[in-house]
Amino acid sequence: MDHRIKVHVRKYSDRPNFLLQWKDPVTGRLRTLTTNIPQSGGRKARDEAAGLAREYEKKLNEDLIPSNITWERFRTRYEDEHASGLSDGSVAKIGTVMNHVEEILNPTKLQSMTAEAISRFAAGMRKKGLSESTIDGYLGTLEAALNWGVDQGLLPKCPKFPTVQRKKKTKNVPMKGRPITGEEFERMLASTEAVVGPDAAAEWRRFLTALWLGGLRRGEALQLHWDRQDRLHPVFGAHGRPVLRVPGELEKGHTDRLLPLAPEFAMMLMETPGADRKGPVLKLPGISGRTEKRRQESVGKKISEIGEKAGVKVQVHPETGKVKYASAHDLRRAFGERWAALIMPAHLQQLMRHESIETTLRYYVGANAERTADVCWDAYERHVASRVPRQSTASPVAAPHEDEIQQNHQHGTSKTPSRP
């Protein structure tokens, strides 16, 4: 039986142009496409429409119909025609999802991506140990790709995707890391040479310092350039204080943004003479990986090795006893915790480059009750206690003198002064 598609030239009295028609082998429906060639053009126009029909028939029968297109061809088209216009982070995520699909399902045809296959894909990701939140995000990325395939006429419809119920975090679920202390950071700097060698140690210490002072993510630090407009780069304003320019092509909103830099990190950048501000701001010798994602993974692994060499433990799993050592993100966590005590949440959101204020509030504002209490007591001692009038009548418990509050605070006593 011949499964090839036959494309015919049609002429209708109620249409000004020749039409191409063929039967879709998957749906069985008649498909129609206008040629934009006027019927009034005579024999020459008819021959031109026939030539167009032959070209389109060949194109359909090669691989651009649901019954024939391979998964490999679909992935190539999606990444070249659609994903290439997205941010580097989105492109990396799409590549990760596609790799998981091929590892778990190993599809040969695009048409094999059915609801049953999607369900097996979700189950396979759980078996690999991915979190429900990650699975939900990966399914969304795959669904967007298949919907693109529908829009391109490569799939008759998008298969049904399962609903993932994200598990709520409980108090017994440990965080993946924690903010490291200044003493722990110094230990990491001291251990750097033992991990990367004496020749590369200086550049790696500078990279770690940038994460510590600037709160940069790994990818942001690797993309930071002095003079490339298509990458993150510092912009020096009228007062010489640099801000960070994030080009629109790297943002989901495709809008250029200027964001503040922490003063300590800004001063670190200003130490570089103007004549030397060329190329990457942070150079790392010995980093392998042709793609951005591979380079980030290589950097992350090396920083974790430095954390382990320094003995900086940020998590011990309560059940398995597995130890997690300081990573690049733990340096960022420390940056966020330091600045959370100094500036308002809206300003901290910009400094951390969070897309949502909810992220800032969830992880860095109000997360440390003792730190918040210290801030409250400091404010009380500076602005309130000296102006509160003493009660003239006797009270069951005498109000403490302001000197007593200050003395208790300086000595770190746990005694809580009574209310006046």
C-alpha cells in the first residue's frame, strides 16, 4: 500500500487563487493551502502552481508530516527555529529536558509522544530522583515544545499531560545548603590552591570573592564581560559607581535591565584599570566544556571540591548521613543574608536579581528570627528607649534603665528586659 501523500492543484470558482490539497494520513482530513497564484494567469500560472505542488509534496513526504517526522528532526527544528531566540537559561533547560526524554523514552518518531509516553516519562524522572517541582517544570517545557509542533502542523494535537502535585516542604525536610560564615569563606580561600593548583589559584580566589561580594550566580559570573554588549557587563555611571546591565536577549522578558551592584563588589571592579577592562571580568583557567551548561557544571564541581577541602559542611542528611559541602550558591546565600539585615526587601530583590519579590521574602527576609530580633532591639535602643517616659506610679516589675538594656545587649545575655 502506497502511504505517500499526493498533492493536487485545485481551482474553485469562489477562490481567486489556485489551491493545493492533500489528505492528511494521520487524521484522514483534507488539508488545503493557498498558492497565492491567480487563476486568471492562464496556462503559465497553472504550470507554476503544479510546480509548487510537486515541491510541497516532496517536502511533506520527506519528514514534515506526523507519520514520518523523526524525533531527532523535530528536536533539531525546535531548537534551531524556536529555542534559538530564547535566553541562554531557557535554551539550556530545553536541552536538559530533551536529553531526559531521549534517555528515558528513546523516541524514534515524534508521533510516539503519546499521553502514555508522557506518563512513562514522568515516572522515569521520579525513578532518577528528580523532585516533583523539577518534574513539573520539565513537563511544562516539553508541553510547550509539543504545542509548537502542533502549530507547525507536525502533530495533530498535543497529548494530555499528567498533573504533578508538588509536595509541600515540612520542617523535617532539610534545605539544600545554608549561608556560610566569614570564617568558613576564609578557609575556602586558603584551600583553593590545593584543589586548582598554584598557577590557577589567584584567578579562582578572585572568582570566589566575586560570588561572596557580589552575590552572583555561577552563570552570571561566567557571562560577566567588560566589553560585550550581548553579555552581562558593568556600566560606569556619572559618579563612577558601576551598575549591572543585563541584555534583553538573556532575559525572559526580552527587556534590557540596569541593576545595582553591592558597593564592595563595585569597588572590586573599579580596582581594574580602564585600559585592562577587556574580555571576561572573571577568567578561570582549566575550565572544560564547549557549552555554557557544561562550563557551569565544571565550575560548580570545582567549587564544591574547594568547600570539601576546607571542611565547610552545609548539610548532613538526617537519614542517609550524606554530607553536602559548600557550593557556589552557598556563597550567594551568605551574600543575601548579610544584605537582608541592611536594606529593604524591594531593594534586596534588585540586588539579588530575583524575578519575584516572593523569592526574596521567602528565602532572605524573616528567615532568621534571631537576626530580626537583634535588628529590632538595636532600633529600640537607638530611637525608642531614650524617649519613653518612666511610669510615675509603682508597677509590679520595675522598667529597666536604658543602660541595662545596652549592657545586656553588649554581653549577649539572654535575659529579656521587662516591658516598661
